[in-house]
Amino acid sequence: EVQLVESGGGLVQPGQSLRLSCAASGFSLSSFWMNWVRQAPGKGLEWVANIKEDGSEKYYVDSVKGRFTISRDTANNLLYLQMNNLRVEDTAVYYCARGSGIALWGQGTLVTVSS
Amino acid sequence: DIQMTQSPSSLSASVGDRVTITCRASQDIKNYLAWIQQKPGKAPKSLIFAASNLQSGVPSKFSGSGSGTHFTLTISSLQPEDFATYYCQQYGTYPRTFGGGTRVEIQ
């Protein structure tokens, strides 16, 4: 079955770090652009970052540049989002999503940043 | 950044109605436009890519049109399972940006 399953969310304090994982099954991450998209409570969708099929290009929304890093482990078909220096405004459900024009979404993992 | 403006922000409709949602881009995005459906408490689901192409498994009651800066999503005959929030997203330039969403409610 083709699916994406995120994990790694949780409650952290401002300034702390968290790493999200996204396990892909039924396809190879090396064949698709992959994205992270987030949704703050009660708000709309916000694109966060993506990575090219071969890993050679990575892009970020300005608000996370220098703090978040997207990466992947092609051997294990895993996508990551390393989030450092977290802020209260990073609180959201984080979705991984496949494709330049997104075709497939995971179920999301909740990140809460609060003191 | 390209701003994506959806209208209306919400609408009330009845089962069987034809519904049209509009999305306008602040710059030309050619046809790099997707439509996404999200039901309360659920993950998003992609409906349309490249402005007018249905994703696999999406029923033909959904259709998309437009290019450049003006796009529409039409639901030909609204069914109970279609009550949701709909987002447009441009993927022609960085950062990728979403519209604010259109909430479709039962009248």
C-alpha cells in the first residue's frame, strides 16, 4: 500500500529541538519531491520545506530557514525534518506529502511548543 | 511571495447543488495549481493537479479550470461527503503558498 506515516511529534519547550520522521511505503523517496506542510490549530495549511528526488535541492519557507533542516534516508525510505530552536508559533500538525504538486499526504504528527 | 486568494471564504449549499470556488494568484503561475480537500480532524486529500487534472481515484464530479492567475474548482452535484474545507496551492515558485481555504457547509 502506498502511504506516508509521520512520527516524532510531542510537547517541547521554546528553544528546544525535535526531529520528525516520515516513513514511506509502496514507493521510493528517490523518485519524488517530498514536502513538509504544517497546520497550526484552527488555521490553514502552510508549506514548510521540500527536497528534490535526488536530494540535490532543498527549499524552505523564510520563517524556518536556519532552524529547520529537511533530509532523507533513502536506504530506509525515511524523510526527516530536524527542527531546532523551536518557537511557540511552530506549534502545528506537521504533514509529510509527496510530489511537487502534492498527490499524497500522511496523517500528520502534532508538535506543541509551550513553556 | 505569491499570494493565493480564495473566494468565498465560506459558503452554505444544499445536497445536489453545483458549487464553484475561485482562487486568484498575485502573479502568473501558469497551471501550477492544486486543489486540496480537508475534512475536520482529518489529513488533507489532493483532488486536482496542474489546474485541471484529477488525482487518481477522485470522482469526476470535481473539476478544475484556469491558468495564469485565475482558477476555479467546481463540484457538479454536492454530496454529504463533500462538506469540507477546500484549499488551492501554487507550486510554480518558492515558497509554495496556499489559499486561505473555503469552508463548504450544509445549508
